[in-house]
Amino acid sequence: DAGVTQSPTHLIKTRGQQVTLRCSPKSGHDTVSWYQQALGQGPQFIFQYYEEEERQRGNFPDRFSGHQFPNYSSELNVNALLLGDSALYLCASSLREYTEAFFGQGTRLTVV
Amino acid sequence: KNEVEQSPQNLTAQEGEFITINCSYSVGISALHWLQQHPGGGIVSLFMLSSGKKKHGRLIATINIQEKHSSLHITASHPRDSAVYICAVRGSGSRLTFGEGTQLTVNP
């Protein structure tokens, strides 16, 4: 079992560009959550997907959007990148709320 | 005030010492997680608790639901335990709210 996999691991983008981050959940998991972790801070909840729908959303602007596919994998899209979007983006998967969350290694996004 | 507060923020110990990290929360929860994060970012789940106490190797986690408090203990600490330890609580659904983390450094 490969666990939760995220791609890419590192990414450098320019202000104003758009970025797509990808996440494959652990086998057997159907719920994917995305978190943003700024340097030196705890992760902040962006949104959660279950059954291909956004179920919960944190306090993030509409520039942050996502998608979940029938195989439960997920994408996080960020439009009109700002310098402040530079962070580690973490994906976590679980079986609804019934199991502990498993995390990927994260994608380190740098906006220049 | 954050919904999840951890203490201390930073902790330095000598190898072999007994370590305690505390977590207090102010919201209703269905479960509490203790997580470990190494430099580079990857997060590993250590425990998921909804009551009582769990033990895994040298790690022990306890939770007191009435007092809204949890502790993570490390016995016989080792330099390889050096990492950031994060407390996270699960409210509705499986959304997690994280504390700021405790940076632990264990010196040989």
C-alpha cells in the first residue's frame, strides 16, 4: 500500500499564475482533505471532498478550488497566485470520519 | 484564542529524559490526533484518541474529555524523536483543526 501520495513534491510559480496539485488517497479511503501550512505554523483546513463533492470548506478565497474523481483522487487548484500562497500543501485521506487521517508528504509551493 | 493550544512551543531535552507535551482545546470533538512532523514536511499519525489512554512503544497519549485536555508522553527520549509534534482535533466530519505544534529537540 503506497499510502497517500502527492505530486509534485516541489513547485515554483510566478505571481498571477495558476497551479494544480494532485493527491491519491490511501487504498480504501474515500475522503480527501487539503491543508495549507505556512512556515512555522500549524496546517489550516482548506476543504474536504467526499463522493466527488466539496463537503466542508475553511476560510479560503474562491481562488482555491478542488475536484475529486471517481477513483477518490483529488486535485487542488489555485488561481491568480499571490506571494502569500507560498506554503506546504498537505493532503490527508480517511474513510469518512471513522478512521484516523493519513497524510501525504506534501507539495512545497513557492510563489515568486 | 486558538481552538487548539499546545504547550510548550519549544522543548529541549537530554537523551533518556521523560517528555510531556500538552494540548488543550475549546470545542466539542469526536477525536483527537497526535501527529509527528519531520523537517521536509511529511506528517505521520501517532495516535487517534476519543477517550482514555493509548500506548505505542515509548509513546503514550492520554485524553480527558471533561477537562478538554490531552497529553503526549515520550519515555526514554532519543535524538531520533526530535521533530515537531502536533495536536489536532476532529469536529464535525473528518475536518481537523491543528495546534501550532511543539518543536522537540533531544540532545545526545
